[in-house]
Amino acid sequence: MITQPGTPFPPALALSSARKVKTLLTGMPVSDAEVAKLQSSGAAALQELIHTWTTDAALQPMFRDKLLSFLRNAFQQTGFQATEDFKMQLLENGGFDFGPFGASAVGDDAFARLVQNLQDSFALTAWQLVLEGRPFIETLSTQRFMLTTALKSLYLQIEGPNDQPYAFTRGGATAPLAWKVDYSGNPIPLEDSLDANSPNFMVFDDQAPVNAAAGFGRAGGAGFQTCRGGTALDAMGVAVSSGAFKGQSQLFQRLLGFTPRFPFAMTPTCWEHASKPYFTAQDTSDWQWVTMRAVKDGETPLRPYDLPALRKATELALKLPRMGFYTTPAFLALWNTNDSNQHRVTANQTLLVALGVSFTSEAGIVPLSTAGLDAQHAVSGSECYGCHKSLDPMRTFWGNQYDFNDRNDFPTRGFMMTAPNPRPKSLGGVFAFLDVNANGATLLDLGPLLAKATNGGASEPLNGFAKAMTQKLCFYANSTACLANDPEFQRVVLAFQKSNFDLRLLITELFASPLVTGASATTTFPADTLPVSVSRRDHLCAALSNRLGKSDLCALAVALPSAAQSATARIAGSVAADAFSRGAESPITPTEPTLFHRAATEMLCENIALQVVDAMSGTVYTSSDFSGALADMVDKIMGYPPSHPARAPALQILTDHYNAVRAQKGNNATQALRSAFVLACEAPSALAIGL
């Protein structure tokens, strides 16, 4: 029997439920007043508190950041290695491929910020839909995306000609773009470089960056000149004042803060090196809605290097269709296709994200046509036929408009070991999955078809997307799945889909449900079996940052970290985190406090203690007021509000520990207070979700 919304919670359940849900949503500790509300009105009070925690002016930014972390994983927009996984969309020897020196050869942090933009873009798109009260199912079909100027440039660059130095095709009869680098070191305004009447037309400067790694090929040592300053000599002893380049692929690199070698040869006159980027900090932070549409016949799209125009653009005309999470450059980079896979992984991962289920050989639905079936793999009666009969027609949604590099080149002849990929004569595909069996004219039809899919239910069909999103939040809250046949789970799913896919309502219904609080037995969790899991990386780091009032203590969002921040980020990177994997219906949500987790969290607490106790700047706790500091640690870090019966014993434990460390020879008050902080940070109430 499900507990009624107004049924009071007993004291222990009131604290554990309030603490669990508030930590999940904001990372903040609970107050006595919040716990008292649950003791008085139970789930009804928790629903009211959830509304407050997600809308309050002070707490909403924390909720936003926690939700963005969930959305990046839920829509699989993170986990790629930019310098490798974008060699297809942005071309090898162009784009993000910086050769043997890697990203260390790029000046300042424009590249690192753009990589962050790629991971954040769709999560911010989904968040903006929530803010505007739009149905969350629009994430399957939206053609509006939250982009920065740098991302607009990247989307256009992906559509550019295959004109990187070793390209086997030069974009048909179109000559590669000609441009120069002025090695004098003098600044050239971008507006001059783009002005056909300027003597500096298509000439770009080579200013020294503020931050750049020194080393082979970049320091200008003997035999490895960069030519900056205009004093370097070529093989004939002539001073090199400028380099003549071809192709916008490498011009895009120059925008990022990387000057390619000149000429592009094994032993160039001028080696590749870091330069000041043309992308500014504003260009990687000016988020705005941008509508994607098809380029019209005869229309000339914006150029990826025309940053002044891109900064104003709220619409992009593109050759490639862009809609939903499954066409973002991040998703396509993570699930790269090739001439063998031919977008099958792309299609399968799309189903996993959108509907929470994958192709299986037992699927009984028959596609409307055999278009796209692989003649070698999908022979009727073979062990592979079961999946291919539905997967192959669906993957043509991508394959008919995206080539094997997820670009728009469609080469008519192979190169090296690759197969030819001529442009298909037709568009669209067949979506034959769950209870939907329909043709789609183009990739733009896929989102609405995904949105129609239903997947069973006790009283009425459950929308596949609604069920998948609810299940993802079950994993987020409990580190394990809710049973699909659980009446309470189905109630929450139906409430979400009947609300016109209001994500806020879903969060409220689920997080106040006994599926999360354990207020009563459910089919998923019998009485007293609700799981307790470790506080995974994003939860732990958010809690410490928000409770201590110090943004990003774990340095997870720093584009170009300092040495100290890099050390913190490396330690935090060892803490178990939410993730996903290829072909898996369930997200990865580690639950066990293994020795590795214990060691990583201890090191992280020790590292953060240096930042918050008697720190040189921005300190939170001072040893001159150790008693006040210890009391605050119990309230904020351990999460025991003043009236809780465990608060006084917890404070006594910290006090005894402080005194014991202080009494040891050679230890001072700072060391003792830092040690007490580590003890509080390692408390079960700090390192667990659900206690």
C-alpha cells in the first residue's frame, strides 16, 4: 500500500528523505524546519520543499548545475576525446587535430572552452526547454539549440569543404580558400582580415598567447623556429614575414589559437605553435537560442571565420539536418560511424537514450520495406537477421544524409582502405520499433516517430520516452533501476506523460515517491530495502562546493586549470562517477564504498581541507575559531541539523579528534583543524546518498 501524500514521516525517515532529496537536487544540507515539515505532512511537504529547492533564487543555480550534470549523461553528450574523436567531422590534419603536440600546442583556453561548450550545449538546450515550460519530449525533435558563437562556427566548419592539407578531394572544382599568417606579431583586427578592401584581407596575425606550454616545436629552439617576430630565415636565407596557407580547415585551427606549420611538410620552415585565439572568452560563453534550418538553393551560408556576423546570428542555414540530441557533434563524435558500421551504433544509442531499450533479435516487428538491409549481414534466417531487419532500415535516417564521417562530403571513391560512399538518391528511413512501424521522409521525421513509441503498462500504454526519462532519474536517485511493472513507477510515468512531459512535475512526483524516500513498500523496494549508495563524484563535489560557498572546489569545470587545480581535478577524477556505455540500457551508477572509492575520497577531502582551512585566500574555517568551525562542519559537511540527536555526539567526536591531533608533538592548530575537516568529510552522512 502506497503511503498517502499527507501521511507524516517518522523522525528518522524525515531526516533521511529530506537530506537525500535536497542533496540530489541542490547538494545543500537540510534544516530543522525542513525536517519538521516532513514529520508533519510527509510526502505532501516534500513536494512543497522540492518546488522551493528547485525555484528559490539562491538554490535554483545549484539545482541547475546538478540537473545539467544529469542531462549531459542522460543524453550522452560527454566522454569523447576531442583531439581524436573529431578527426572525422572536423577532418584529420584539420579542426581539432593538432598533430604530435596535441592540445598543448594551442594557446590560451579557447579550445578547452569550446570542448566544454560541446558537452554543455544540449544539456543547456534541455534546461532552457524546462525554463520555458516546453514539453520535455521536444528534446527528441528540437531544431533550436543553445549555442555560443564558437559553436556556431564549429557547426559551419563541419559543413565546410574537405580541404585539409592531405585531402584526397578538394571539394570538387572549388579552389581551397587562400589565406596568410603575418608573423610580425602585430595585431590585425579580424574586421580588417575580412574586409575585401583592406590590405590585410585574409591575413591573420600571430600574436603570442597569454598561456602556452613550452616545448618541442613551440619554444622556437634551434632547428624549430616558429617564425614569430619575422626574423626567421627560410632554406634560402630569406626572412620569413608571412606564410601562405590554403583551406579553411586550418584557418579554423588558427581561430582556436593554433598556427599550423608552414609549409605543411615533414621539415617545415615555420613549426606549428600556440598563438592568441581569435575566439574570445565571450565567444565561448554567449549562450543563446539558435534555430537550425536547411540551406536554400543558391544561398551562401555564413562562413565559420566570420565571427562578427556569427556573434549576431540567431539562425544557421545548414546542409546537414540538425535536430534532437542524436545529431549534435558531441553525440556523433562519441559514437563515430564508419564504412562498416554505417550508423548502426548511432541508431542503437539513439534508442537507448530516447526509449531506454535496444534492438534485440527477438523483436517481432517487420519493417515496411527492406530498404537499407545489409545484404551480407541480414540474410533471412541468419543469427544476425533479428536485429538487422529493423536496425538497418532505421540507420538510413542518418546514412542518407550523413556520410561515413558524419559530414556532407559523400566521396564517390574510396581512399586507402575506406569504401566509396556516394550520395544516396533518396532520403529518410523506416522506424520499426516497439509499437511504431512507419516511414520517414527525412531525418527530421525521426524525432516525432520516437515520440510516438509506447512500451506497455498496467492500465494504459506508457510512452517510451516518459518511461526512459523516469528510469534514468531512478538510477540518478537510487543508483539502481525501478521495476517496470511496479505500479508506483507506472503511476509516476503516467503523471509525467499526462502533464505534457513537464520535467519539473516528474522530478517532484518521483523524488517525493516511496521509490526514492522508502516511506512505504513498493514492488521495486520491499520494506526497509531502499538502497544506500556512495556519493558519486558530481554529487560529492557539488555538495562540498555549495555547502562551503566555494564554486567548483573539485576543479571539474576549469577550462585551463592551474597546477593546483589540475592536482585537485586528478584526485576528483578517481572518485566513482555516473556514466554510460555502448549498448547498455542501464547507466553506470557505482554504489559500493570500495577501497578505491575510500582512498580517492580521503585524498580529495585532504586536498580540499587545504583550500578551506586557514587558506591563504578565501578561507572558510580559521583555527582561531576552531570551536565555531567544528560546529559548522557538523551542520554543513556531516549534515546534522541542530535538533538532530546525532549532532551532539558528532560534534564531540570532531572535538576529541581535534584535541588529539593538536596534542601530538609537531602539530599546530591549522593541522588539527584540517584533520578534523577530513574526518567530517569522510563521515558516512557526507559520503553516502540515502542515509
